[in-house]
Amino acid sequence: MIGEAVGSLNLKPGFVVLDATVGGGGHAKEMLGKILPGGMLIGMDADENALKIAEDNLKYFQGSFRLINSNFRDLDEALAKAGINFLDAVLMDLGISSYQIEDASRGFSIKFDARLDMRMDPAQTLSAYELVNKYKEKDLAQIIRTFGEERFYRRIAGAIIEARRKRPIETTRELTGVIHRAVGSRYKRGRIDPATRTFQAFRIFVNDELGALEKGLRKSIERLKVGARICVISFHSLEDRIVKNMFRESSKIGLVRIITKKPLVPSREEAISNPRSRSAKLRVAERA
């Protein structure tokens, strides 16, 4: 939804903008094309590898952007480093990027066999391996239920505990196998893979994605100039609920004006050409 996202921000030459989840730089490239000459883009990402890719993809715009290795929960510190107080636009494209999914070594995807990891920031301590092999059954069940919205959370948590009694669960394939044996027959054929929601839950928990979203979103709104816009693209109901509620609460106290009464969704053409975009929801608000 690059066109819808960038178009919603009403960008102009000379704007100072924040791409809080710069990833490989796809949205950033489009934004830079709108704010030059005279504009500046700050790109944040917790994944240092993502910033290397973004820097290469944005090399044509050298001097007009700055990339910062940081989670958007630490937005204040990042903007201070860049010497910026207020912003003309903010874009937050949530979730996991395609290159992270396709990088088998990161352990994000059920498609590839790799050591359990799932950390956006490889420097952080907690990994999916630690979570799966050390957390109590009741805690695993709560995580799977809360962050994966998985109805078989108890059965899956119990199966993980039983499997790790024999030996540690070390890889994505091993974890997928445990889940499939526990609940595979209970999933209707043709629907999502039985391990999908559990993998989502563990990834969200390991990276504290929802806690980071709440903090980063609040700070982003506070940093917007009057009339400046923020655009957020979410990929599951937990994220979208946080965005919707924060926009609504901010609107009630006169801090923002909600531009999208209902979220925008990908066109049929985009959903067909890029299946990962099918669950995307885009919401926009403007600082009042």
C-alpha cells in the first residue's frame, strides 16, 4: 500500500519526515521523492541488517536521509540524535518485513528450518528459543492465547512442555512439528497452517511489539506539527486495535483529527500480486 500510505501524508518539498519502520527503504524512497528538494527523512529500525539494505536502496538520496538503529519506542532519543524536535509526517509500517521472513537464519517463518530466534534486534537477550524452552506451561498458554488468538492454546502449550522434557526444541521445524502433532487434525484443510498463530504470538512477545507500538505511536503523535499527518499500516487485529483506540482517544481530547473513519485496505490487484498485503489495514490521523 505504498501509494495509499505516501499519498495520505500530503508530503511537500522541505518536509522533515519519520519512517519509523524503514525496513528495506521502499516507503522511504517514495517519501524522499516527495519531500525533495530541501526535505529530510529519518529512518528508524531495530534491525541493523535492515538499515544496511535501506542505505543501499536509498544511496541516490545521500545527504537527505539519516538512518538510526533503534526501536520506535525510543523515538525521543532517536530524534534528539538527529537534532529534530517536530515532524511534518510520520509513517509506521508494522509487522515483519518480507526480507526478514525470507531470511531463514532469523527463525521467523514456518517455511524454513532454522534455530529458533525471532528477534528483530539480534542484540536483545530474549529469543524464541529461551521462551519455548524455559517458560512455564501456563505462561506459554497465555502468550499463545493473547498474542496469537489461538483457540487451542492449552493443547499447544502442553505439547511444547511434553516435547522439551525429552530434549530442547531448537529449530523452527521442530516447533512446527510439535504444534502439528498437537492440533493439526483440528484445523480445516485449506486454512492457515496450524503453527501460524503460535509463531505470531511468540514473535510478538519476544519483541514486545504491542508495548513498543503503544509507546512509539503516542510519542509520534506528540511530535507532529499542527496539520501534520501520521499513517499506520497494521497487519493483525491486535495492532489495529491499538492504533484505532489511540487515534480515538487522541481525537476525544482534541489532539488529532481522524482522517480514515474506516481503515483503508489493499486493492484487489495488490492483494493478488502481493498476498502478504491481504491483511493490511491503513489508518491516518492529522494533528489538530
